[in-house]
Amino acid sequence: MEKRLKLPVGIQTFETIRTEGYVYVDKTKYLIDLIDTGKIYFLARPRRFGKSLAISTFDALFSGKKELFKGLYAESFLNRPDFEPSPVIRLDMSIITTNRGLEAMEGSICNLTAVAARNLNIEPANTKNYGDLLRELIIAAYHKYNQKVVILLDEYDKPYTDFVNDPIMAEKVRDVLRSFYVQIKANDKYIRFTFITGISKFAKLGVFSTLNSPIDISLMPKYAAMCGYTEEEIIRYFPDYLEETATNLHMTKEALIVKMRHYYNGFSFDINAGVRLYNPFSTLLFFAQQEFLNYWMESGRSKVIADYLKTKSLTVEQFRNLPISIDFAQSPGDVDTAPPEGFLYQCGYLTLRPGMGGGLALDYPNTEVLHSMSVLLAQNLLDRRDDSFTWCRTDLLKGLMNRDTNRVISALNRLLATIPYDDFSSAARQSISTNDYEMKPQEWLYRSTILAFLRGCGVVVYAEMHTHTGRSDLVLSFAGQTWIIEIKVAYTGENAAQKAQEAYRQIIQKNYATPYPNAVCLGIGIDDSLRQITDYC
């Protein structure tokens, strides 16, 4: 029997995948098209989305490693009569040291450039100026090999985005990168092809002005599926894993694909928001572990995102179905100027969706990312103390599972006690204005915070569930139990007990529970002066 190919979890080297028995999803048709039609390109994608593998594949392609491309789309390209290998200068900026000051970072860039020189059997220039090092390397490679060079610049913005929460340092880092990257433009006559990747064009006005106007393919429908997996590719390249996972989860293959689509599919990187993609990192880990877990937390720089959420006092719900312009989709802004939705969009936590009137909108790509964001927010609200979050989560889940209303309310009140509403008020009002919510900021905050916490605890929860008579605030499903929750807020001069009764009557009168036999119906009254649930029924 033919040996099954292995899952390339965490492997970003094309040669390793092709020579050591791993699954490779053939994306080389996109690479050949780029080589045949232009000279300098830029591609923005979230981290762990296959950019580095694309860089590695370009490296093998230009180096003329024909044996690696047997049976792939690119095989014929390497057999063209006019094909000649080129010296490749590959720079991975994700490994640059950024946590020990600017001088250490400059030294790290010098070391990276020196390694690239030695990989081409070229002795690095005797200088500590990182710009001079790159210039001398480009010229030396051109003369040594009598061929124009290829520049592969991976994660060009990583040193910059490491300081997303420190704009002053970010600006200093940008100046360094600008001085380094300007050598690509200055030595254009020695360069055959340049391919640049990053999570964004944050530094467009700074760094990109030093380049020869790269063609930005990030939102071109033609290259939408260049990184990431389409559902068709998963079915084609991972049939054994689909069958095995479906069997182990006691599902049909068709049912498994439907659930995977809901949980992991949904990233969109074209201006039409038409192509939907799976994140490779999450998909491969899912097949390896065969559990529906939030693997995105391990791939999306969660500490940086969590700190950003906390610094900006953001909530999860304010970014649901958020209308944006096409101009915004193409240029979401710089680190120090981008609105929160621009930052989260470029980091992959939000993605494009078709909007109203033929426009565009932003939303979370799938259940995994939405839950991951909710976990980060819940941990922030509980001061990021893992034991506090775990304790509160455990209490909530036991209450839901055992239909123990008192325990559920107790857990929610501990959550509400952590919320600094003065920090959240401006974000809430902005979200209400943006999303056309017809409610006071306090009510929106209570509901969105509880909703995020429930999702962060792994509860299946839907907000604003429409029925034939209205829409319920929250519908929860956990451990075979369904809860219908309606929330009312008692402001100055109002009675929380009456609000709880009003909430419960609304559930009953509008038949919110009709689709869910044996559901727990819970009306909650929040006393705004105490910021606690004081009554429920």
C-alpha cells in the first residue's frame, strides 16, 4: 500500500515538504503567473497563512531545483529552453530581534544580511551599516553569478508591528526599515524579481515609498487563493484525513465538511469578498488532533492582540458586520492612525464580507476566530489571571449544564464586577452609532460583554435570534441544555425586579423558546447603579 502523506504542521520549507513525505497543496500556478507578468509584488496575509511557504517555493523555483517540482504546475516552467537559475537573496524579517532596543535590532538586520550573503558563497561587506550591507550583497551576487538577483522579503513589517502598542518606538523602527529597504529601489538594475510579504501595508507611506511601486496583489481576485486552502483543495488533497476524522468523530464525511466550514472556513482576500478560505495552520492542527478547538489562539499573536484590545477598551460585538469602503479595504491605515477595525482586519481577526448596496463589510471569518477574540476579551476583563478566568468559566459551565440558575447568575455577576465602564463607554457609543443599535450604551455593554464571555467559555451562543414574533437577546446551547436569556437594565428611578419580570414575560409572550423544547427561560434585571444582576426570573 502507498504510504499516506504526512501533515505539514508548522513546516514552511518547500523542500522539506516535497522530499520528506508531506502533503503539498499545489499553488505554483500563481507563482508562475507572477513571474511571467511582472517584476515586483507585495502580498498581505495574516500570519500562519502560507506566506513563508510561498517565499520558500519561490526560492526553490528560481534556484532551479527541478526535482522538487515534478508533477506540479511549475514543472513545465523549469523545462523552458530560456530558463536560467538566479541568485536568491532571502530575508526573513520575522526573526529580527526587537525586544532589546534599536541598536540590537540594527545588529540583527546586519546578521540576517550577512547570513544571506554566505548562503550565496559571498563574503559580507566589512561594514556595520545594514543598508550598505544589502547594497553590496545585491551587486556582488549579480557579478558573481552573472545573473540578476531575486529578492524575497518575508514579513517585511514584523519589526514594525511588534510595536503596535508603542507608536513612538514604531516610528523609529520604521525609519530603520526605510533605510534598509531603499536599497531594493536603488539597485533595481541588478534585480530580476522581488516578492514581499507582510500582514499589512501599515507602513505604506513610509517604507513603501522607498520601493519601486510594487504591484499589490493582496485583494486581487486572481490571487485570492494563493495562500490558504479552499474547500475544494481540502477535499482533493486530504481525502484520507477527512475519512479518518469523520470516522473518529462518528460523523459522515459530508457532515464533517459542513461543520469544518462553519468553524474554520471564511477568510476572504479579494475585493469581491467571493473566495472563502481555510487557515492552513488551524486546518492541519484540526486533522492532527481531530477536535474542534480554537487553534487560531496559537497562531495569531494573541498577546499583542489582547494588549491591543485592553489598551483600546474594545468589545467583540462592535465589529460584527461593520460597513467599510473599498478604499478602506485597500488601505486600512498605519499603526498610529488605523482605527481598531483596520488593525484587526490586517491581523486576520476580521475579514471581508459582501456589504449593503454592493459595498463591503468586515466581520469575524468563522466560529474559531470569534471564539478566540471572546476568550481574549474575557481574560482581559478578569485581569488576565488564568486562575480567575478558569474559576469563573468552570462555575458558569457547571451552572449551564445542571440548569442551575443561581450558579449562572453568580458567575455573570463576578464578570460584571470586573468591567471598567468608564473605559468602555466611548467604544460602545461608537459601535452603537456604526451598527445602528437602538439602545443605551450601558445596555449594549452589558449584553456584548456577557455574550463575549459566554463565547470565550466555549458556549454555543447566538445573539439577536430572529423568530416570527421578535428577536431574543441570547440563545445558549451547552451540554445538551438550551437557555433563552433576555436582558433588561434598570436605570435611575426604575426597578430591577420589574425589569426581570418584563424580560421573562417577553420570552414567553413572543414565544422565543418555542423552537427549543425544554429550554431554560431566564429574564435578567440589571441594576445599572450597582452594575450587577440583582433580580432574575
